Amino acid sequence: MLKRAGRNLLSLDRKKLKQYGESTLLKQEVIPLSSYSKSMYVSLRGIYFGMTDRAHLIFSDSERSFQMVRDNSPLVQKSPHIYFTKARNYFYSLIRQKKFEGIKRLIAELNGFEGIYNCKMNFKLKGLLFTLQLEVNSGYYLYSCQFESGMRHVKSVHSEVENYASEIPRDLMNKYYLTAASIHFYMEHYRSAIQFLNRILFFNKTSFDIDQSLFAKVILVIVQFEIGNENMDGYIQRLIGSDILLKPFSYLVEKLPAVKDV
């Protein structure tokens, strides 16, 4: 029940969340019957800590959960996607703690993944690995404010993004475009930023996360202002429309990938 609530917190009564989250089972170490049970136990703790905004505890459990998978090479060889999921969760816990050296070590591990774990990778698995590498690398450059290096990275992976496009989930592709747009925006390469934003807003034939859409629209409005668009009257209303009413504006500002110094 707690794991399902992680995907849909608003539907779960807060009192029940506290009741389950503060239970003895999650407070104390347990003796698991299997490695899967142990991993599930740590994952459930991480979900609860995420719901209650305890970032330092999220990091600790995410690191433990990822290490359990790392230590189980047969599992990684059989189900690489489990490794990819744990690595992605670990990456975001590193981001929250601003542990950029840890991200650099993760990048190196991902680059050597096939050799380290002796995995046989078909095209689909290679696409999943590349998706994770794309997310981790671009996120690293954005959140560590290495925007110039980030631009070089975006340029260097362009052909691979096109090659693996069919294997990259749409929401993760949009997240990459948003990250790439932010990097170019901070370097004042506004035309390039617009190109990435357009791929999210106007060239996307599938539905996507409302937050990604709103973030992209807010950044696009700022970019249009920066390039001196003189026809701003009504532009914001046409672009964002009633969508802005779905989230408080302060929420949007707080959740933007980074904040540009002024």
C-alpha cells in the first residue's frame, strides 16, 4: 500500500501514511528472507522518506539499495533494468545532496557497465543504458553549473539521441530536452534553447507531464523576453493559458531546474 501511495500520494489519507510510515517494521532493521525482500524493505523506507522530505535519509537508503544490486552481479546480468532503476534513484539522491563527486563516479561506472558486469546487451538494453547515461550526464552539468561543458556534451550525443530515439521513453526525452534548453539558456544561446523547448511543446505528438509542459512554457516566455520579442502582449496568455492555474506560480519557480544569477 505504501509503495502504491508513492505513485499517487494525493489519494492516500495522511494519517494512514504516518501510521504505516512510522510503523516498527520501517523503523527497525529486519532479517529478510531473500535479497529481493531486503531490497524491497529499503525501497519502501526510501519512498516514505521521500514523501516526508527527509533528503538525508533518502540518500542513505538509496545508496544502500543501489549497492545491494551492485553486489549481485548475476542479478544485474539477468535483469539490467533493475540496476538502471536503482542507479537512477541513486543519481537523484546525489543531486538532492549536491554530491557531485559521487555523480562523477557513477558516470564512470555507467561508461564501463558492460565490462564491469559482463552483460550481453541487445539494442533495447543499449538504449536503456544510453537513456540513463544521457539523464545523468546532462543533469550533472546542469546542477553543477558547468553549462559550457554541458553544451559540448549535448552536441556530442546528438547522433546517439537520434539513434536511440525509439528506445527513450517520451517523458525522459522531454526531461532531457528541458535540461538541454536550460543549459543553453544559461549560456545565453537563446535560439538553441528555443529549439529544444519547441521539441517539447510543438513537435510532441504524445501526452506528457504537466510540470514539464509548464516549465518549458515559463522558460520559453523568459527566452522570448531575452531575445527582445516586441509582441509580448497576449503571448504569455496564448502560450500558457489556463494551464498556469493548475499550479501556483511560486511552485513553478521553485521547481525550475536551476536559478540564473542576476
